[in-house]
Amino acid sequence: MMIRGTPLAIGRPYGVRPGVPPERIAILRDSLAKLVADPKFLADMTASQIDTYYIGADEVTQRFNAMINQSPDVVDALNKYIKIGE
């Protein structure tokens, strides 16, 4: 269930290419956190019936790593239902 549910829980994370300076990444993270806390933005999202919430980079990384680092028995069980490349 974690493999199925994690992408839905993470939502649509933003990413940048390798080599972006850490100070620029910090600015982007701070800006997104402020946006999702902005009352006008939240009112617009509510009016549009869009659920919006902020998940920090550390939590997204933790959830993603937990999803992709499944035990071999889980991967074997999943292969019964999902065939890559078919």
C-alpha cells in the first residue's frame, strides 16, 4: 500500500537540476512554504475546491525513500500485479 499511496501523499513536489546553489534552494523552499501559508492563496484554493498543504523537503525525501526501499518479498509480490514494459 505504501508503494501505491506515497505518490498520492507527496502530491506534486518541485525539483531543480543538480548543481543549483544551496542558497537558491533555500529561497525556493522558503517561498513555497510562505505561499501555502498565505491567507489569500488559501482562500483562492478553497474557492477552487483544491486541497492544498505544504510538505517539507525532508518529509518528501523520507516518504520517497521508504517507498522505493521495499523488501524483496514486497517487490516480488508487486511483480505479480505490475509488469514493467508490458
